[in-house]
Amino acid sequence: MPTWRGFVVAVDTTTVDRPAAVPGFHGKLCGVGDFVRRRLSDALVQAWDAHVSQQLADVPGLRGAPWDAAVAAGQRWSFAMAAGVCDVRGWAGSVAPLRDRVGRAFPLLVALPLTDAETTGAPALPSATWFDAVHQLLHRAQQGTLRLPDELDAGCHALPAVVPGAIAAMPLGLAWQQCWVQQGSLWWRDGHAPCVVPGLPDASAFARMFTIAIDREESCR
């Protein structure tokens, strides 16, 4: 059986109802003095925006040197959100810390809707190749070589085609099934076990995710 990042991978070719092949984005870019946004639902953006703003307010000092260190280190996390966390649809993608043109800190979120509406079972996630390509896109934004919304949008359109069911890694697949049932969110990155949290990450988890001090043997919890 094939492996990915040390996980055993089971391939599932089940067709998944996926309303958009090109992901959207929301957050900050270093060449723009305000939020940038494309192709994400109002429900997702409003819920994510409110949650992140609260976590940044609840963690003193995170927006200073720790945030800059995480940007410089290319800190990025992949995620999958169950239906009901931010929207009636599930979402998957990656997120990275960034600053806008005037220095305000906020993560850049790149996400793809998994379903048109609530379903009884967890939909398949995009492939590992797709997540890796999104990570590279975010890394370009962190390096400052991708600075404007149209540049990011072009990068989103150039991502590999979404292959339903190409990643159902163990324990990632089991964690995603658990996450969907519990209406939580799943977070992972290279060298770390996947982490299921109720809803979205709380202030403690958020702070750990957006610093570079996290130990390689630990997850976001």
C-alpha cells in the first residue's frame, strides 16, 4: 500500500460532489493594505475572520516577533473543516501567517469547498499533491514574491486538478472521519500527527500553530 509523509494511504475513487475546482482565499498579502478575498462563502469568511481576530486579541505578543519568526520560517498548516464549523459545507485547504503592506498580522487562508451542503459522511479530501502545491503558493506569499490578489488568484488557478479520494491516509483518514462526525476541524503539517479540535483552534492551539517553537513530536494541541 502506498505511503505519504509516513502515513499509510488508502486510495478511494468514490465520486464527491465538489462545487468548485479552484480554491478561494481570504487574508493578508504583503503588497496590499487591506484584506484580499476570492471565491469563499460569506459564512466561512465571517466565521473565520471573527475567530482569528479574537484569538489574536487573546494572545498578547503573538502579532510581534513570534509572528514574524513564523513567517520567516515558512510556517504553514493544512486543514479540513467539517460541515457546520463555519458553513453548511465542509472546507479543506492551508493557512499561513502573513502581514499586509502596512504591517498588520493576519493569516492567509486558501480553501476549497468539499460539498454543496451537509452530507451524512465525510467527503474525500484533495490529494497530497494538491496540498503540497497550496503550501508552495503560500510560501511564495510569505517570501514576498507573490504580493497582489491577481497574482495569488493566478496561482490558485494553476494548482493541480483536485483528485477526489486520492488521500485517505491512516491515521489522517480516521481522524477526518472522527472530525466530520464531531463537527470539528482537522489540522496537520509535516512531521506532526493530525489534530482534531472542536470547532476551530482555541487561543492556546492558535498560538502554538503560529509560532516556530512547536516541537516536532507535538501537534497543535
